[in-house]
Amino acid sequence: MEAVTDRAESLPGLALSRGVLDRAAQRRTEPDLLARLLTDPSTRVHVVRGDRMQVLDGPTPHLPWRPPRPDDVERLGFFLGVLPDQPEDALGTPGGAAVVAVVKPVVDPDPGGSEWDDSPSWVTLRQAGAVLPDLDAGIFTAAIALANWHSAHGCCSRCGAPTRAAAGGWIRVCSQDGSEHYPRTDPAVIMAVRDADDRMLFGRGVTWPVNQYSMLAGFVEPGESLEAAVIREVFEESGIRADEVTYLGSQPWPFPSSLMIAMEARALTTEIRWDPVELADARWMTREAYRKALQAGQIRVPTGISVARRIIERWLGQSVEAAAASTG
């Protein structure tokens, strides 16, 4: 690794990095925290259903909430934090109120429950993350990340015994040996690789549609720095040597448990030799070529909440919608 720098223009507009909820982590060890909050009518309760939460339309799309119900204490729940200490908002949320998410089954055992209809308002974070206000986007992201972790960690990794949720849903404790297990987050780097002519390196995964291209990305390995991961992943996937790695930004990516870390690197070589196990294609593109491909409908843009989309727009100097509509 010839050079590593820490100077780069930041990456704006990361949809899932806008959380403003006070997590109040110091409260997680309070005795019977969830049991007490779920009998307090001022608590704001959100419901997680599989990988979905309910989002209501309006002038501003938002997550609906309700006071606790008697059966909430029997469900898996997470203390997410407390609202900013401010006057009651337009949706009737008192300032300083605790926020709890409860997980209920996709198929409701009580078919009379109005929460469990097949309304299209139950959506995924991918669908709603870009349009929600900062507070709601952060709640949705944290709730789904915790739900994903709990669903995959019902047994102790040491002895295999069942585990139970504790600390307001932020740890699991083994019923046999008492060991504590914490939520897992897997760091992954996603790279804007540019050459001396300011072309961007794009790749297409082996399972992607023929016109879908994005940045190269990969998980950080044990004992590896972010910068080293960028250089290794770029070479492994494309055969390109790179250096001058800089940090652009990060956002949680709970699909199911990643943290996407946006980086930029300078290409030292330009001959592409992509790994056929990872990629079906890789190519350099100029801004003009990318805009023309957008205008002709020949390239599929990454989703609105993705880091890749923000990297592309930063490179283009405009939104992908504006680039697609441009006639210049």
C-alpha cells in the first residue's frame, strides 16, 4: 500500500445515516426496563413484521406509532432510545418519550388484529428509507437491524443452549453458561475507483441483470484495515492495482447486518481482469458515456438508499434523474 490519505470530499445524502434518536444507552441496564416501558402509556411503540414496518403516506411519509398493548410484554422488544426533549410534534408524540419496537409474526395468531392486514403500507426499508424523515429513518434502520440479529442468534455460539434477550434487547444471554452475546455488524467497503482520466470503475455481479452496474464492494477481513480491504478487494475482483485510499462516508446497511463504508481510491493500472466468480463484467466509464447510457435506458442505477448511488451522483455532479434528463 503506497499511500493512504484522510482527505476527501464527504459523501452527502446517505439515507440511512440520518438518525437523530437519542439512544440513551445508559438506560439499557435498568431493571425490567422493557416491562416498565410497555406499561407506560407515554411510550411510543413501533411494530416490526418480518423485514417490514408500516409507513403511512401524507405530506411527509412517516412511521405510525401507538401506546403499549397488553400483549407487547410477551413479544421480543427493543428499547431504541428516547425522543428529543422538545414540544409535542404534529403526530402527537410527546418530547422525551421512550421509543420501543416490538416484533410480531408475519402471520397474526389473532386474525382480528387490525395491524395484520395485507395493506401495502407494510414496506421494506429499501422501499421507504429514502422518503422517511430523519427520526423515522433511524428508527426503522435500528429496529430492522436488531430484529435480523435476534432472529439468527437464538442459540449460544459457545455451547448451543438457548439464549434470551436482555439489556433492552441489545444483548442475548446464554441460559446455560450465562455468556453475553452482542449484536453483530459486518463492515464492508464500497469503492469509487477512478483512473488518471477520471473514469470510474463499474462492475456487474454474476447474478445481476445484464444492465445493472455498480461500484466494487467487499467485506473487511479479520485483522485488516479499511484501506487495506479496499486495495485487496479492487485487485481481487478486477485485477486493478490501486492506492491513495480516502474515506467518503458510511451508513448502516441492515440486509441483514452490514455497515457500508464508502471509500475512494486511485487506480495505478487500467487493464481489467475481472474475477468470473464475483463479476460477470467490469468496465471503465466516462461521465459522458454514463450519462448517455442513462438517457438510452441501457444501465440500471443502484437503489435510492444505496451508498453506490450517492457515489455515482458525486462523480456526475448531479442526480441520476437530472443526468438521465439532460440533453447536453
